[in-house]
Amino acid sequence: MASRRALKLDRAAGLRRREFLLDIAVAAVVFGLSLALLAGRDSGADTRGLDLLGVLLAALASLPLVARRRAPLAVFALTAAASATLNGLGYPPGPPLGPTVALYFLALSPEKTRASRWLTGGVVAGFYVIHAGAAGVAEDEFPTVPLLFGALVWGGAWVIGDRVRQRRARIGELEEQLRRAAREAERE
């Protein structure tokens, strides 16, 4: 009995370790892609070139993804704020990779936010407006393209995350039904 329990604890620890390593890998890839997008853009007279501040903001817009399992709403808020700051300071505009990935994970695990759906929706909508507004401030014009692009990208991330969550829930329900059916068949 004690060895079974120790085996279960070892498996759980191994799973947590793998999940943590996966989260580090996701954050590192998003950080690398964000830097590549910022450095690869043509930094004309209108945009800032990649400098230390840009690297730090790109890190803040991506590396908090390591904590996405513990606090998905806070991770989204931090990454979106850093990404909006990048836009507002005139760095080359690009897709907000960190907040988009964080939003996907937020939609995938809304129960981990410990916040109501209304609060979560308000935070997401507020940061969407801030993000698009920062792009408009940097360009001194109404942010039509950032608004439309942001709605498409962030809306898509939310819908995909929600669909994956629903699919996992359906599969879990079906597996539970199969287990119950197998137990009933054994009893009979």
C-alpha cells in the first residue's frame, strides 16, 4: 500500500517537472520569436530599434508564461501590459505573441483564475483596448488595423483555447462513462 502511494507521488512529481519544463520551453520560444520580430522589422524613422529596454519589455511580454498554470489571468495581464508598452513606446508593431499565448492558456483553464467570468472578460477587454490604443498613440492615428488585427488574433486564441478545453471535458466525460459501464458489466 505504501509503495503504491510512493509510486503515485513519484508519477505526480514527474508530471509536474515535465509540465514546468514545457512551460519554460514555451516561454523561451515566445521570447525568442518576439525578439526576432522586433529585430527583424525595418526600424525606419517612425519606429525605435531594438535596444535594452525593448529586450526587457519583450522578456516581460513572454517569460511570465512560465507561471501560466498557477496564475493565468495575472500572466495574461503582465504580458499584455508589457506588450502594450512596447507598442506605446514606438517599437516596430507586430503580433503580440506573449499575450496571445497567455490568452490561449487562460481560455484553456479558466477555473485556475479564481476570478469570475465577468472579471476575466473585463480584464481581457481592457487590455485589448489598452493594447490597440497604445499602437494608435505611437502612430498618431486611429488604430484601425491594430483593432481589427487584435480582434482576430486575440479572439482566435480565445476560441481555440476554449474549444480545446471543451473537447478535453467531453473526452473526460466519455472516459468516465466507459469506466462506469465497465464496473457495471463486472458486477453483472
